[in-house]
Amino acid sequence: MLLLLDNGSRRAAATLNLRRLARHLGERLGSDIQPVSAQHSSRIPPEQLDGVPAQTLEPFLREQAAAGERSFGIVPLFFGPSRAISAFVPEVAGRVAAEHGPIEVRVADPLCPLPAGEPLLVQILADNVRSARDGLGAAATDVLLVDHGSPLPAVTAVRHWLAEGLAAELSNGAGADLRVGEAVMERREGAEYAFNGRLLAEALADIGASATGQQPRHVVLAMQFISPGRHAGADGDIAEIVAAAEAAHPGLSVRISGLMGEHPRFVDVLAARAAGLGTRQPMELPAD
């Protein structure tokens, strides 16, 4: 049984997008793909989800194992080696195995496995930035690649890799005035988390400080997000951060790119990860 696993959200739009991706991946592979969230989405009222409750990992695995299913493949909707993959999934699977007997769980590589990375993700980001820049012409434009933020350096390294690739891709015919930087939506306090880089609010304030009505500064946020939810989307945290920055700096103009999971080629990345599942060893499950 193959699962498409995201972190989960309390926003219905995130689960609906997860289901859309699972459906498209299933069409590509010719098999049923189960859309499952690690946590949170079970709190969404079913009436916001076409009457079908969201599935979360532990109850889903329990139900399937009780019915006799013993083998699970997981395609994770995570850019890097999140603890959701390395810790949460094996802990949940271990509890299920202790209750219902041995199960095998194979987890595909994350979306951008380093050091090789995933060039198609760079292409998707570049397409989204170009669409967001439409109409700006040769105006000087700053591009900020924005992700959620992680306490793990290995996850932040994925953003660095994508930013380098995006800068190289956009330099092809984009003009010398285009600058690509990075920002993080939120970051834990403390010097030990400085590797995350600048907060988005700080980065926009720095750029906005030099913006005037006569010399505006245009910024495109390259969104390293898959689905709309509490952070990304029309009424998410990032939209609020942008609105506050533009209000504080009248010469600042910010455009937010589309989300990566909404790009038509994103399913190609998922299909490639699913194809690699056959070479993966089952996870070692902790004893209950």
C-alpha cells in the first residue's frame, strides 16, 4: 500500500491539495495512493472536505494493519530529512506493530535529497518566479527563497541548495539586476539556530529601507511550500508579514509566487521518489 504523507494542517485547503496530488500521482503510477497526514488534519470538520474526514498516520496504519495489511510505502512531502520522517514515522509504526503484529514500512527519499538534490524543483521555482515577475520588465527585482524554517541544519541545507540553483537558472536572460537571497518564515530563538538565516520580516525590512516612491524596490517571494495552509496561501502568515512590510515601507512592492505543489510538474518529482521505493530497505521500528 502506497501513502503520500504530508505534515498536516488544520486548514482544509492543505488536505484538499494533498488529495489532488495523491490522485494525480495515482494516475501516473496506475495505482491507488492514500493521502495521509502525520498530524493535525483530523481536526478539520469533514464538511470542509467534501464530507470525507482527513486521514492521519497512526489511526490509518492501525486500521490497515488490523485488516491484514503488512507492507506500506511512504512518499514523504518533505523537502529534506525532517524529524517527521526520521523519528515520528518509525515511532508510530512501532506502536502499530506492537499492537497488530509485524509490518514493513519503506520510506522514499525526501523531495530534494542531498547531495544530488532535485533539479526539477529548481525549474519549478524558476517558473513560479517568472510568472510572479510578469509585467515588471527590467525593473530591479529581489528574489527571496522562503521556507518555513527548521531546527535541523540538514533541512536548511536544502534551501541553500535550491537558492543556488535558482540564482543560476534565473541568471539566464533575467538581467544583472536580479538578486536571489534567502529568508525563513520563522526561527527558534538562540544562537544555535542562526544557521537558519534571516527572518522574512527582517529581510523585507532591510530591502524596504532603501525603497522610495521614486525608487521602488520590487521583491518576489519564491515560495518553498507545497500546499496552502496556516503559513502559505492567501490569508496565511506570510501574507500577513508581507502586508506589514509594505505598510511600513510605501516604496516596497512584494509579489508572492505560486506554491510548488501547485505546479503541473511537481507530480513528476513525486513519481520519481515513488519509483525509488523498490530499492529502499524497511525502516527499523522501535520496540513499543
